[in-house]
Amino acid sequence: MRDNSDKMKLLTVGIAVVLIVIICGISFVIHGINKRANQNVDNKLQDDIIEYVNSTQNQGSQNIESSDVKKKGQEDVADEVKDERETGEPAVVVEKEENKEEESIIEEEKVAAEQNSQTTTAKWQKEVSEDLSKVEIDLSRQMSEMSGYWEAGNMKAVEDLAYLPRYRAASGNLTGTAKYYYFGDTDGNNRPNGKGLAMYADNQYYYGEWKNGVRSESGMWIRYFVYDKNEKAKDSLYLQHSYSGNWAGDLPNGSGAEHYDFIEENLEEKVGYNRNFIGNFKNGFYDGEIYITDYYKGGNSKEWSGTAKHGVWQPLGEKDKKGQYPVIVEIKNADNYQWMPEKENMNQGVNGLISAAKQ
């Protein structure tokens, strides 16, 4: 009986120990689960805090960006052009403002000129102290008015506008870029497409056809020259330089005519100045037979012809002792030539033309 009693005691103790171990194990497991749960809660709370901080920073960044955009909208369009010298489309499209009819800019300037009786400069002259940065610019109004005159074929009015300070100031904002202000038809991507007017740096303009953002088919390009009032006559020869005709790829391509206007009083006596180049052009260069007229002070002229291949005049004879070749011959006098050194006989064409195709 004693043995059975001892066995029962041992069994009871064993069961108790097993229960204690199981209870301890369960407690340990529960503690671990609770600990991991607490860690997950802590981690989630930390993630939430980080996410909130990041979202606050992003919101602040967005607010700053919005503020920058607002400020940019208040600045002159010139800043946008200068900030995007090497990026994006070259055209800065100017939208037409639907405002009531205003007095012509030309008429405004006439009134201002009458009020300032001391103004003695020619239209192609400017005072040395001129500060165009202080001139008020209204691109929408200016481009709209010039486009209207150009469409009507009133080139005298276009010229009068181009020499006004506010137009020269707008053009000056484009200095150092191939960008341009554009007013006219556009495609779905807001690129010039159809007919429109462009203003470039250096007082350059183009009016005519566009396709896919570049000058195409037919149109006219012109540059208006401006000089300091005290500049020497020999350094202020040209009044205007233009090209009218066919275009492709933003350059003169096909049949066309290049033309120069001179400042009459600055021309030398008995000197002929090449004025018109009429014929075929390729990527802005003379290409094929070219008909030329020159101009003499007082109105006399002569007619010439020559043949070029992609901007290089083809020699009409042997070079002289100075290394010059005869490249252009007078039509009415086959013994009279215009001569040119070989090193200068390249890239003959519409020089000075600003084009995205040249970049």
C-alpha cells in the first residue's frame, strides 16, 4: 500500500510540474505576442509620424513652388525666355487679348515725339544714353498691331513700329537666344502652324507660313538695323535686310529674293553696293544661278549674275595676283567682274538670320 501511495504522490507532483511548465510556456508565448504587437504599434506610429512629416514637407514644397509660379507670372516674359534658353520649344506664344480698341501705338509715339521737341534722331538712330529696360512693353498689343499691318501689306507701318523703343525693347529681351515671340495660328501642341508673326532678337521679324513649329512654304524675314547716334557713317550702312520667298526647315529653301536697304547719306560716291540677290536658295545659301543688282548713291544701278553651289560662288576665270577669283559678271558688260578671295568664298547667302536650325 505504501508503494502505491508514493506513486500517487509522484504522479501528482509530476502533473503539477507539467502544468506549471505549460502555464509558463503559454505566458511566455503571450508575452512575446504582446511584445511584437507593441513593437508593430510603435513601428506603425513611427511610420505614421515620418509619413506626416514628409507630407508636411511636401506640402511646404508645393506651397513654395506655387509661390514661385505666382511670382513668375508677375515678372516680365523675358525672364521666361532667359530661363529656357536651351530647353523646350523656341516659340513663346503670345495670346491675343480681347480688349476694346485702343489708340495705335504709332499714334501714341507721334504724340510723345511732338511733346518732346528736342528729339532730333533719325528712326535708325538711338541716343547713347538710351535705357530700354525702363520701356513699358505690352507684347499682346504690340504683336497684334504689327501682325495686322503686315497682313494688310502696310510695310511702312511695320517699319515705323519696328523702330519704336517698345518694340526694340521687346526684341532686346530675346538677346542671346534662338527663341522668339509668336502671334498667330497654332496646332494642338501650341506650336506655330499656319500663318503668323514672329519677333526675334536683333530686331528681326518673320511673317508668313509655318508648319510643325518652323517656318515653311512662303514668308518674309526682315531685320531692322539701329545704330548709336554718334556712330561713324561707315559703320552704319544698312537700314534693312530681308528675304522673301520659299522656306523649309526654318531656313530659306527654294526660289526667293534677298534685299538690302541702305542709309542713303552714308553711302560713298561712285561705289556699287549689292542690293538684290534673286534665285534659288538651299538651307539659307545661294544655290544655282543668281541674278544680282547693285545700288549707287543717287539711285543708279547695275545688273549682274553668278552661279553658286551651296553658298560657294563658282569661279568664272583664273585668280589674279591678289588671289581673288572673278565670281560675278555684269550682264551688260561681259568684261566686268566682281572678285572675291577664295577664303571668303563660303557660306554666301542670307547672313545674320536667327534660326533654330542653326543651333
